[in-house]
Amino acid sequence: MLQILGRASSLNVRKVLWLCEELGLAFEREDWGAGFRSAQSPEFLALNPNGLVPVIRDGEFVLWESNTICRYLAAKHGRVDLLPAEPAPRAQVEQWMDWQATELNGAWTYAFMALVRKSPAHRDEAQILASAAAWQRQMGILEARLSVTGAFVAGSRFTLADVVVGLSVHRWFMTPVERPDLPAVARYYDELGARPGFQKHGRNGIP
């Protein structure tokens, strides 16, 4: 059975958990990371030298990086609806997955660590404000995209892009920052909320 190593409160772990629900895939999960077994332990670092969750074990195969894990699982189980086989539509899905992992995540990190995690290392007010402003700019990009598609991030169909972006949208709604009115994002968030996997692993009160 697929093993998922990582605490369920981690956004990146929840990507994988949500996808498993979409795939109807059975799994076992072990708690690793903050508050649980240390991801800096030699045992864990032997699996992922970055010391970050999630890691999966699929038989003898070990894989880390949450978006890569999602691509692997969708491809392995033949879910071309989630990750198309044709190069152009697949690239569009992966483009938004990469945007989530780099531009969007990079924007909100400082503000989230300060306002939600209450990190002592993230107390600079100017940096909090700069991070929040950068976050709103990135959410504006998403608003424009969803206004064009009228549906999901990569187009008319739900894909892997929505698994990873959707969890970041949840984080935006759950973080105490001043948010502009983004009606397309709000509509999208409500639409994701109808999916059982998102109800269980996304819109569950965990930022």
C-alpha cells in the first residue's frame, strides 16, 4: 500500500492526501515533521535530503516534492483528466502547478509565518506588509485567469493544477490579511468546496 510520510496539517502533504481521494487510492500515513518525528533525523534524511514532508513510498520507490508526487500518482493511475497526455494541455496544467510552488508560495511565506505560525523569526512589520502585498498581486493573477476560464485554473476541467492551487487559495482565505474582493476566486473556492476530497483535506479549517 502507498505510504505517505508527513503531518496532515502540512499544505504540501494535504495536496497528496486530496489527490488520493480523487484517485480513490488507499494509503497509509505516518506523522513526520513539526510536532512529530523529526524530518531532520537520519532516518528521514535518507529518504529526502531536504528534510521536508511529504515523502511517499510506493513499494520500493521513494519520491519527494509534493507537486512531483502528484504528477507521478496521476500518471501512474492513468488519470489523463487530471494530467493530460498531450504536450500542450499537460504543459498548461504544469505551468500553474509550478506557479503555485514558486511565485504564489514565495509571495505569502513571510506573512503566513508571521500571522498564522507566529514565528519569532518573522516579526518585521515591513516584511509582513511587503509579503501581504505580493500575495495580493499573485492572487490578482489568479483572479484574472479564473475570470477567463470561468471554471478551473487550466481551463474548463478540474486538474492537478486545482489540487495545488486550491489549497493555496484556502490558505489565503484562512489567513488574517486584508483581502481585496476577488469574485472569480470566491466562486472557484466555493466550487472546490463541493468536492469530497477538498472538504476532507482542504476546506477543513487548517490553514
